[in-house]
Amino acid sequence: MRHPAGVIMVLMLAAITFRQWSAAETTSPDPAAAVMDILGGGDTAGYARALAPRPFSFPADYGPHDDFRQEWWYYTGNLDTAEGRHFGYELTFFRFALAPHEAERDSAWATRQIYLAHFALTDVHANRYLNEERIDRAALGLAGAQSSPYKVWLETWSAQSGSSQGLPMHLHAATSRMAIDLDLNSLKPVVLQGDKGLSQKGGEPGDASYYYSLTRLSTRGTVRVDGKSYPVSGLSWMDREWSTSALERGQAGWDWFALQLSDKRELMFYRLRRKDGSMDPHSRGTLVEADGGTQPLPSQAVSVVATEYWQSPHSGVRYPVAWKLNVPSLGISLDITPYIRDQEFNHRLRYWEGAVRVAGRDDDHSVKGNGYVELVGYAE
């Protein structure tokens, strides 16, 4: 869902935005309020709403949708060196509108759009998780997005393509401790999530997002850690989502699973959690076949049970970190475990976003694989 895919986290975006843009604000906003205020409605007047299925067009829909209040571009992947050193990465860009229309102002700094980016690297060999955050306004070229040629950026971090079709894509992000330079090309067609790309998250009209995925992106490039570069290859996953309001009152967060299996299938499922801990009936997912065909997974078709928990030494928040995911009607039974437990993104708001292993059975044969899991709302 992110974000929900994901992702994540437009909710963070709003909290950060108002914190940095208000000189009088000295404390972070309440996380629960941030989640529900941003994804749960609020003042939606003047913004476009996700009300019905729409036609998708590429590369135009790789680019921004400024008439909606928020959107995100979400990349995750599992990569290996030739020697078997494993890395997971996340690079996510969020756009958040402060107002539905641009006001007339003379300043070159003026804008109604704020961009946020999250960059994280899981270095399994070193048993460490590195993560950084940046935020800036869409002014003076500091941050922005475009569809032709496709590019989304925040300062020097970017996802872009030199092709008029939007593929292949190149990811670049660097900090003093870590960096990625990766080339991504899709091995499958775009997957439209939900009802032809309309992903309904709540019971009211407009409690939805437009949501598509590229679920199997061949990936090659380099990862740099502490000044040393490693040639890597593997698979990535891209999620795109935009909306004005998505969640409804009574929903507390979500668990999102994006799994790439050894039989060349992918499984995405987001489990929306209600405040009483139960699974919301709007939870759903998709099974992507090896040939790119899809099967919808409604909430009643999937069982997700946490089997292990981990308490963060940084925040004290307790997260599930291992699961059994079953789709009985399809004979799928999977055990999901993290490469390392400490993959908590710990900045203005907290969530767990981590690289995971997958092992289990698909009918009469064994499967394995990699993936990413996102856990939002546990810090509340």
C-alpha cells in the first residue's frame, strides 16, 4: 500500500512539514494524529479524490499528480555481491501538498509542494541498518517530479530515466556512510492493484488511492558502505500510490508484505489493522504469476500470523518480526523472517521497514525468496 504500499509515508511528510515550517513548533506531533489526519481525511476540499477506476498511461503516470494531496514513489530491493554479501535497500520519495491551489507570491521560494525522502540500507554481513531522511520544498530545483523524461528527486537523491518510456530507471542516493547507484529494468508489465488500479482502503467514497506496482525489476549497480563499493545484482520492487484520503477512522496502521518468490511469482498483501488489533476487511493483495497475470487476494483469502516479536532498543516499540502467511485456496504457505531484526526507521516518526527471507511451499513444491515488510502504527 505503501504506503499504505508501502512505502510509507506521507504521514511522516505532513508531520515533518508542519514541524519545520512553523517556527513556533518545538515538538513532534502525535504519531497517531499524524497518520489519521493525513491518510484519514481532514480537509479535502479542492483536491482530487480517488473515487473510481481510471485509465493509466505510461510514462505519464510515473510522474506527479499534483491535484491530489499526497503521493509516493517507493523502491525496495534485495541485492547480492558475487561473493554472497547481502544488502537490502529502501529509497522512497513523498510529495505532500500544503494547499489545493498555488497562491500568487513573488518569492522564488514559494511553493505549495513539499518533498520528503527516506533512504535506508540493510548490511546483513555487518548486522547493521543505516537510514537517513531529507525534506525540502519544490522550489528552485531543490525537489520535484516530472513524467517526461521521468524523474523524481530531492537534492542529489533521485530516481530517473533517460528513456521516453520511463524504463530502465536509475536510482542514486548517497550520504557520508552509504550510497547506491542502481539500474532497474522491469521483467513484467505494470500491475494495477485493487480494482483496475483503484485501491479502496475504507468504507466511504474517496477512502482510496490509485496504486500500481512494478513487482520484478532486474537490478544491477553498486552499493557503497563506509567508503567501499560493492558490485551487486538482484531484484527490486517499485510501488506508486497517490490519494487525498485513504484510511478511515478506526484503522490504526498496516502491515505490508512484498514478496518475490523463486518460482518467478510475486505476492503483495497489506493487512490493515483496526484499533482493536483485528484485520480490517479492506485488507487485500495480489498474486502475480510468472507470466505477469494476476490473481486478486481479498482479505478472507489470506491469513497472516505473527510468530516472533522484537522490542526496539532505540524507541522501546514492540514489533512483530516473523510471520506465517497462508493462502489456503492456492496452496501457499510461507514463513517470513527478517535478515536482521533491527530495521526500525527511527526519525521524526517511527516505523519498521525491512528486508526479509521467505521459505515455504506452493502446493506440491518448495519455494523460497526475498522481500520487504513495512510495519506502520506500532509506535502509537
